[in-house]
Amino acid sequence: MTLGVGVIGTGVMGAEHVRLLREETAGAALVAVCDADAARATAVAGDAAAFTDPLALIADDGVQAVVIASPDATHAGLTLACIAAGKPVLCEKPLAPSADEALRVVEAEVAAGRRLVTVGYMRRFDPAYAAMKQALDGGAIGAAVLLHNIHRNAAAPDWFTGAMAVTNSFVHEIDISRWLLSAEMTTVQVHAAPGGDPLLITMETDAGQIVSTEVFMNAAYGYHVHAQLVGRDGTVEMAPPTTTLTNRALHHGHQWPENWVPRFRDAYRIQMNAWVRSCTVGPPVGASAWDGYLATAIAEQVVAALATGARTALSLATPPDLYR
Ligand code: ISE
């Protein structure tokens, strides 16, 4: 069976999902593209159907599954429309701008009685993160006690606003830290450099582990994401994201990627193929709507903790049975 997939949004991520579906995804066909700009939708759609109304794309009989890559604020509403239509949806992170909106998605999926939502926390599919989790779960470093994260962008995108370093960027570390450690976050504390960039965010887990994350949106030299798990018997960390090392003019080193798309190209491809398979033969894969709620709810409380600088206990809802 070939899955007919519609993509909503043709920005950086929408265009990459369109490319993946056209060139690197088995078992799926791009059948529809939506963008508010009709000319842009038509140009990106090519021989697929072009829409300017996302709800019309979701309702279209040729669309069997949906990828949401529109602006963050639209994610929850469009995901709710996919659930109402009974169509599987891969929603780019974050699931919602607020915990309340994310909970409404969770409630709708619970009412539907089955998982339809995958949230695009693609780092779970990144080979480096997967190898780190395999090493930890396989006992290679003993019990984890610390996780150190670095999340540096060369420069904040021009559409970035104040708290987005947390609600748009740090949400990745919230999700991947929970996934790597198989643990839940219980407290958070934030230190901000003058001007609010970089941030140093510390979280504690329900297993007594400590997670530190540097989020630096204007690091200048390149896009650099790093993680190191520290265990009682050793450590495992991400290798530099390169296949070659260069020596020239008294310099030794490798090239940093410009942004997350080239750095996580494998993760996006593996995620898309796994999601398409889950839509046709199951089981559900990747981050669920509940994971999406937790990332947004914790990010919301990190923003609040930023204002006080205090070590803050997290207050989170209880997971419905659908997600246990
Ligand atoms: C962006 O929206 C992403 O999702 C990237 O993965 C992240 O590294 C970047 O900081 C965000 O702005």
C-alpha cells in the first residue's frame, strides 16, 4: 500500500519533508501541499495537489496522512483537525505553544481511543542519540548520573522572539533527555547571561539524575548540538558531526553545519520512513502527543523559572492509560 501524504507548510521544514517524501521515503507518495501563499503552494506541490486551506487538505480523500510543518501557533489546531478526521499526523515540534492547548490534543486523542499523533522530536531517530541510548540501556557505562547537553545555533532565526530559545529550541533537550534516561523531569533552574543568551538550564529527574543544558542561540561559529551521558562506570558522548577531518594552513578540524537540517538529515529521513510504516502497518513510533504535552508544559515552566532564577519543582499532569 502506498500512503498518500499531504504536507502543510512550505518553510524550511515543510520543504525538507516534501523533499524526503519525494526522494527518500518508501511506501509513501506526496499527494498534496498547502501554503497560505497560493503561488508558493503550487510551486512546491509540482504534480501534487496545491491547497491554501489546511483544513481542505486534511479533508481531501486523497490525503491519508498529514505532515504539519506550518508556524508553531497552528500546530495544535491542525493536529486536532487530523484527529477529528481519523488521519495519522506527524506534527513538527512543538505540539502547541501552551500546555493547555497541548492537553486538548491529548484529550482528543484519548477520546479517539488510538494513537494518531507523532510529534517531530526527530532526535530520537538520530543515529548518535540512538547509539548513546543503546550504550546506556545495555549497561556500558553503568547507571546514569549526569547528562550534559549543548544546543548552539550560529544565529537565531529572524522569526525568533524572546522565550523561543526555550519553547522552540530547548524543547528538543527536554524530549531527548527524557528519552535517553527513560526518566521524568522533576525540577528546573535557569541561569541567563546578560541579554538572555546563552541560557544554562539544569533539570533533575525522578531517578535523581542531573541534566545540564547550554542553549546558545547566537554562538556564531556554527550549528553545534552535543550530548554526553555520565554513568557510574564511564561516559558515552556524541562524536563530532563529520565524516572527514581536514589539515591545512596550520589548521586541523572539520566543518560545522549551518543549521539543524543538514545536522539531522539522517534523523529526519529515518523518522519519516518509520512514521510512514507506522501509518500503514504500525505500531506507533516516535514522540506521542503526551511527550509533546510534557515538552511544552516543562518549557512553559522553564520560562517562568527564568524570571526567578530559583530551583523550581515542576507541576505536570498524569499520563492517560493510552500512553503508559
Ligand atoms: C529549530 O526550530 C529546530 O527545531 C532545531 O532542531 C533546533 O536546533 C533550533 O534551535 C530550533 O530553532
